[in-house]
Amino acid sequence: MIDWKDMKQLLACVALLVLIGVAGFLYRNAVEHRGEPMAPGATACTLEAKICPDGTAVGRSGPGCVFAPCAFPNIEMGEEGIAYALPAGFAADENAIGAEPTLRAAFVASSTETIVIREYPVPEGKSAEDVMIANTQYESSGNMAESMKEFKPVVVGGKTFYSVTVERFEAYVHTLYYLPRATDVLRFEALDKEVLDWSDPKLVVSELPAHAALLKMLSTLQVSKP
């Protein structure tokens, strides 16, 4: 009759011997090749990793030992100094790019959900607050914002944005999130269309599809430019 207790002990011993053998081989190989020159053209990259917006990591590679690009849904915008994970279901709206000079990116999930990114420089002698006020227009009335009291500070992903809803009319809800920086201001926009209960005072704007997706995106935002 098989003694399973003895069998388990035997298997454990075999596994231990295999592990010791592998470790010994790796140690001997390292010792034997210590100090040997690398092959011509080879580069020893450091083992540090870059964490992508979605939480995955990439290492250094290639002759220049640069970090590999983060894979989609991560999007890295080098000139703007930002990176983020694009929410599921959204894709670039190529027709929107280049429509006007402040536009940096536009994404759509359907005919009713849009996310837009704009960038505004801060002119000499002006402040980021001045830029936010000057570029905020209430779309139903055409009136411009007059003071920072109209903006609500919102902390997302450890960063403070200044939010204002500029349109809530005829099933259309448009909300802006400004991120001030030293030399520019980034504006992230959520546009929800066909909002049937747009006039309901109990409507939670932040729970609308595009708005919720934008907040999720902002929670992953990485900023490399002050």
C-alpha cells in the first residue's frame, strides 16, 4: 500500500534537489563569465521600469536604453507633457484634429459621447486664472465667465482641476476641467448629447457617460511638465 506521506516527502526532496541544481548552475555561469567583455554593439540597460498610466510597466531597451512606449489604451502626448489611459470604447476622432489651434486631441465613443483636450498658453503678464476665465463661455447665453468663483476645484488622481459646466440645454451637457500649469493651461472637456433628463434638477452631471469616462481618464493622468 502506498504511503502518501512518504511519497510527498520524496517529491519535496526531489524538488529541492532540482532547485539547488538550477541555482548552482546559474551561480557557476555568473562566476565563469564575470568580467567578460560584452559583444560588440551590445548595451547593458538598467533594470528600472516606467509605470504606464493604466498601471502596467515597461523597461528600457535598444541601443539608447530608452523606455519602450506604453501600449494602448495608454496615450503619451510628449509635446504636451502628459500621458493617460483612454477609457474603454473611445477612439480618436481624426476629423477633429487641427480644426483650431488650441485643440490637441478628441475622442468619441459614440455619436453622443465626446472627450476633448485643449491647450492654452499663459501670456506674459497674465495668470493661469486669467486664461481660464478668458476661455470660458456659457454656450446657451454667450456670456463669458467673470471670476474664479464660477469654477469648482475638483481633486482627481491627486491633481486639482477647476471645473465648470458651460452648457446644459436641450439634451446637451458640456463640462470643462482646467489644469493650470506654469506656462499653459490644459482643458479637458466632456460632451454628453441626448441627455433626456437634462433639465432635471436632480441630474448628477458627473455620472453622465462621457463625463464619467473623462473622470476615469483624469484619474490616470501623468504630467511631466510643470
